[in-house]
Amino acid sequence: MLKDVAAAVLVCVILSPATANADRLRVSDPNDVPGRLDIRSVAHGHGPRQGLVTHSVRVARGFPSRLLKWNGAFELFFSGRPGGCISTHILIDSTNDGTRARMRFVDPLGCGRFDDSGGSSQYQPIEAIVTRPNARTMKIKLQRKLLPGRGDYGWYAETWFRKRDTRCERECVDQAPNDGGPRGRIAHEL
Ligand SMILES: [Ca+2]
């Protein structure tokens, strides 16, 4: 009985418009960067179990995961509170063994001062499930506790892409959302 009540409460919380907006959110991004990994939208939500959060990034065109071996990557930046200083960075790329996610701690010198010499940690593999819901999307599911802070947190996404003899010969970088400084721009309210 108690279990049923808990489930009913949970459903009500999920269906509440205010919570739904914050808890599951998709933010569009314009066609503003050349190359294969121009971001079109980013989204966050929850996994099937409590404590799991999801983040996905959708780009303009379909791409094979092997593109992320040498020619590009997806990156997610997190702050322990919305609008706070970025302190954690997840890098998603590919190897011969498949797609992987690694994490490092950044910005040890203070808000917005990305200085690797200041002691940012090395990339470490994390327990996360990286999937391709469709040809244009990269999705990661991981434990909330792996991210900074304890409650609501901030984040934004970035891609980079490069290919010889194209406009992205050096590198094309897209961030979403575009607005704001180097801080957690989207609030994931839990
Ligand atoms: Ca874009």
C-alpha cells in the first residue's frame, strides 16, 4: 500500500507542469556552425531509476560514432549549482572498442579560469551508459552523484569537429545554449 502511495505521489510530481519543465527540458540551438556536429538541441531528464540523470545532444546531420575517434567529440560541462562555476567536464569520444565517456575536474583556480596548469585532473573513465538513440543524437546516462553539488545543477554542451580541406580544417566548435559566460547555463532542477 505504502509503495502504491509513493508511486502515485511520484506520478503527480512528474506531471506537475512546473516540475516537468525543469526536470525534463529540451533547448534548441540554431544552425550556426559549419561541419557535421552543429548542435541543434540539448536535453536533460532522468533515467529509469532514482539517482540517474540523462543528457543528450542532437546535431544537424547523422554521423557514425567512429567519427569521434579523430574528427570530433561531444563535451558536457557541469557546475554544482545553476549559474555556478563549471567544475566538471565529461568528454565523449570513440576508440576501436566503441564510444566512451571520461570525466575530469576543471577550473581549480576559480570561476571561468580554465587553466590546465593550475591542477585540472586527468581524464578518468566513469560509469556511464552512452547510447545513440538515433543517427544524430548522443545520449549519456549516469548517476547524479558523479556530478558536482547535491541538488539542482547547471550544465551546457559543446561539440568540436575538424576535417581537412573543409571550413572545419582547424576546428569548428559549437556550444549550446549559446548565451551566458563559462558557467552552468541550463538548470537541471531535481
Ligand atoms: Ca548550433
